[in-house]
Amino acid sequence: MIFDPRRSLAAGVMWLIIGLAFTFSVAAAVWVGRIAREHVIEQHIRRLSLETDLLASELDQAVASRLAAVRTAENFFRSAAASRRPAGLADFFAELQSAYPSLDWIAIADLMGQVSSSHGSLPQGSTVTSSEWYSTGSSRVWVGSIKAAENSKAGPATGRSDLGDMAAPVRDGTGTLVGVIGAHLSWRRTPDHPLRLTDESDPRSAAQAFILDRSGRILVGPEGFRGKGWEGKPVEKQTPGQASPALEAGRLPRFERLPNGEDVLVSREPLNAGEGSAKADWLVQLTEPKQRVYQRADALARQILWVSLCLGTLTALLGILGARQMTARLQRLASSVASAGQNQAGRFEVPEGVDEVARLGGAFAKILDDLQQERSELERRVAVRTQEVQRLAEEARYSAIVRERLKIARDLHDTLAHSMMAILSEIRLLRRLQVHDPAAVPAELAHAEEVAHDGLNEVRAAIGQMRLHAARETGLGPALSAAFQRFIDRTGISGDFSADPDAARFGDERAETLLRMSQEIFRNIERHSRARRVTVRMRMTDGEHLQLEVEDNGIGFDPLSIPKEHYGILGLREQAELIGAKLLIDSKPNQGTRLSISLRLSPEAFSQLP
């Protein structure tokens, strides 16, 4: 009951507070969570962009330092004597490769394209005239990626992250070109860069680093990607915070979809470390799975939701306590009013104060006092009216006696008086016949006897009607049983009669109507049904309904097509309406007839027969 808002105002207020607190908490959590989520995602994207720029800067510096180291060989070539150059260059190249392990080979080729001195995977004596580093490095300092075919010819690159070549022209003291110095650069540290971006045990699931050449071919990257082209396609719907001109230029990260259906966040930064290079030769790229990008944002949104729900729950609890405190006085007033309403208390406690509850209690107290005064006045008036009713009842009984005497007088006038006048007329006629026609006296005496006999029967019938009401004096059961037996004896039709004891005892004025209706039904069966058997049943149903059923196996009829000149059924319906009974007729041609009369009774309706 304490949680049912239909029975307690406090419960209704409690549920209202809980609903409002929950609704506002969820709405605030969704709204704030969405803002925080977008902010966190934007921060994550900018962080990945900064990391990409940092990686590109590190590679710029690393490539520049290695290019500067390679160019120092030109100074050694220019300063050393011709006899000392081969051995000296070999030692210098060995020291340079020891200092920079990412240099796979270092070599100097003459003007004929023949490698005169080298260290690493490029053998001395090789011809490199078709290599891009040789053809470009003879005219300017050059750093760039190489084609896949050239990379394969340059040396065994299986399992290696080949970044590209670098080259520079070699001149003598007079500035005459005497050869080209070149080196092949690989970079094995780039795939480990994501270790700085995550603290997960498997950084490959968090982020991946790549270096691509001008055509989009992956030069440096995780296993399975090197030597292949990048196949990511931009996703149409980008993350909030990316709609800027920088995105169109490819400077900010964006989501791309891989052939396997995975969406990744891609950040790219061009790398240009070559002196005199006209454009970027490499592209540094960091990728991160989409679910990783949204992981922290979703976690923050869930935290905000839980915090909001907790705050909403706390608010609801405080509101419930406040509601109970505010409605406690109203509940006490309601209990007091209920006790007074059940006559358990003459008065009820009026709450103190000037608020609505106190004013309501005062109003109820005044209403109760007024009702008690009106009740006392009503009781006095009822006593007066009772005396008046008793007086009127006495007058009504006297009026009934007078009406009954008048009825008896009319019946005597209609029967006994007429019979006596007829007999008197016969006597006068006999006296005249005795004088004028003595032979006619015997016949007229016989006629006079018949007139006297008929008059006597009429008087007896009238007296019987005045003194006897079979249904009211003996009960409906015995009266109906006698009428049914006379019907059986007169017609010769077989029949059964049954009556419940309670139903048979019914005997007020409505019982007389039911008896007359039954007699009319019997006359209709005798005249129209051609039945061979009739069954009459009387019983009580539901303890308060008297059910009278009369059923025959005659030819039946259609209750909806009764001729207008037949008034038997119509009369039965009218008599049923007069006493408030329900008449049901169930009949079809050649299927017999069943009439059911249902009358609702009260316990006082039964006669107290012995």
C-alpha cells in the first residue's frame, strides 16, 4: 500500500520524484556525454596528428644527419692522395656504417658508372648507370625512394624495411666531377614508434606506423604490408572536428576503410630531407583502429552516465525523504478522518499551523460538526415521520377494509341480487300460470329450479373468489400443482410436475399472476400444441431467482411470426412486465415449445407457511 500511488499521495509524490530524477539524469548524461565524447575524440585525433608530425620530424633529422655523414666522404676523397683512396675509403665507409647501422651500403661510382669503392651489400665493380641515385646524384644532392625493381637489384631486401637511396656528386679540387657517392638507407625503428602511443602489451592492436613513397607504396611498416600499396579509402562520414580546409589538404587525420572492412584513423605527414628536393619524397603515416579511437570516449560517456544515475538516485532518495516528511501530517489527517468516517471517533485531531493541511483539517472538523448536528435533526424528523407513517398506515388499512366491503357489495349485486330477481320473476310467472294455465306449471317449475341452481353456483363462486387466493394462501407450488392436475385430468395428456421446496413456498401477489400465466399456457397447449406430454419445473437459481419452465413436445411455432389476431403470447408478455419478470420462448416448428419465466425474489417474498 505504501508504494501504490492510487492509495497514497506520498507514494504518488515519491514515484513522481523518482521518474523526474531518472529522466533528468539520463537526459543530462546523454547530453553531457555526447559533448565530452566529441571533445575526447577530437583530442585523440589531434594527438595522433602531433605524433605523426613528431615522427616525421625525427625522420627528417635522421635522414639529414646520415646525408651529411655520407657527404663527408667527398671531403675525404678530395683531400686524400689517389694511392690511399681505396683503402681509406673502405675504412671510412666501415666506420660510417658502424655509426649509422641503417645504411645498408655506401659506395662511390666513377664517371663510367663503375663502383670503385664500396662497403655493404652493393659489391665493388658493379655497374650502376641505370640506378636513379647515380643518374640524379651526378648533378645534385638527392634523397629519395627507389623503384621496387631497383631495390631488388641493389641487394637482398627480404625482411628489410628499405627507405630509399641518397646520393651526391664527388668533385676534385678544381671542381671537376669525378664520380658519385651514394648510400642505401633502411629504417627498422619506425614500426616501433606506436610504443610511445600506448601502454598495451600488444601495441600493434593500438597503432601502426608506415613510410610510403610518392606512389603510395609502403616502404617501411609492419610485416605483411611492406612492398604493397596502401589500399585505404576515405570514409564519407568523418569524425566531428575534421571539417576544415586542412582536412582537404590531407594534413589532419581522417577515417579510411581497408579492404577487409575495418575502419582506421589515418594521419599523414610529408617528409622532405633531401637538399634541393623539389617535393616530398616520402610520407609518414600513423594508423589507429576506429574502436581504439572511440574506446576512451565511450568509457568517459559511460562514466558520465553512471555518475548521473548515482546523482539522480541520491536526489530521488532525498526527494522521497522530503516527500514523506511533507506528507506525514496529511497522512495523519487522512487516518483521523477515516476513523471519524467509520464512527470510530466522534472528532479527529486538527493539525496545528496555518498551511493547507491545517486549513483542510479545520474544514473537515467543521463539516463533521455540521453533519452531526444534521444527523441529530434528521433522527428527530425521522421519528416524527415514523409516527406520521404509522397513522397513515392505519388509515390505509381502514381504506382497504372499506374498499373490500364495496367490492363484496358489487359482487353480491352482480350475482346474488340478479339470481334472486330471476327467481322472483319465476315465482310470479308460476302464480299467473296456476290461475290461467295449470298444465304449464310443472315445466316452468323445472326451469325455475335450473335458474335457482345457476344462481347458487354463481354465489358460491363469488364467495370462493372472495375468501380464497390459492397461490397466496397455500403457496405457488401447491396451487400450480392442482391446476396442472386438473389440466391433465381434463385433456388426458401425460405430464410431470416438480418444484423446489423454496420455490413452492413463494406466495405474494406476484404468485397469483404466475398462476394465471400458467393457466393461460395450459389453455394454449390444450388448444394449439397437439402435445402428448407436458413438463412443468419450478426451482430457485442463484438463491434469488425463481425459474418456472413449461415444456411440451407439440408441433411448436415461430415466435416471430404470430398472427396479429392471437393475443395469448402478447398477454403473457404484458403480465410478465407487470411483475418485473423475464419471459423467454424457445420454439421452432415441429420441435416443441419451452417457455421460461424468471423472477427475482427477496427473502421477504416467501410466505411463512407452516
